[in-house]
Amino acid sequence: MKRSVLTRYRVMAYVTAIMLLVLCTCMVFKYGFDKGEGLTLVVSQVHGVLYIIYLIFAFDLGSKAKWPFGKLLWVLVSGTIPTAAFFVERGVVREVEPLITDGSAVTAKA
């Protein structure tokens, strides 16, 4: 597996998690203080688009890492739970790092 597959997933995991936290904050202001309705709409739509991209990259990574369905489902759903994507991403990196093969490996001559 190429490192770029993991990098794409990591970037989208962080972006999606941050946008979800921003969306939660906007929802508190919208429903708690009756302010920011327009901003909440924009943030929710941006988060939705970014989450779809996250799903594509996470599914790509999971299929290349040959994850079982349960693990893949947990990684996909973690983008909908505030702060979960941060923790799941760390676990995914620890598991997938050994599977990465770079084409830049140098072979020693005897």
C-alpha cells in the first residue's frame, strides 16, 4: 500500500473531525442562544461534503488494508461522533503503518 492512501485518510479524518466540532459549536449557538442560523447552515453543508470525501478515502484505505466489515464500519461512523475521529485515526495509523511499502526502498548489493 502506498503512503499517500494513508495520508489522504489522515488529512480527511482531521478535517472532518474539526468541522464536526465547529458544527456542534454552531448548533449550540443556533439552538441555545438563537444566533448564527445562516452560519450553521453553511457549516453543516461543508461538513456533509467533507464527510462524503472522508467516507471515500476511509473505504479506500480499508479495502486496501483488508479490514473486516466491523472495523471498516467503525472507522466510517467515527466521522459522525465528535472527537471520535481523532482517536480512531491514531489507531488506524498504528495498524496501517507496517503495511506501507514505499517504492524508494534501496536494495544492498553483496
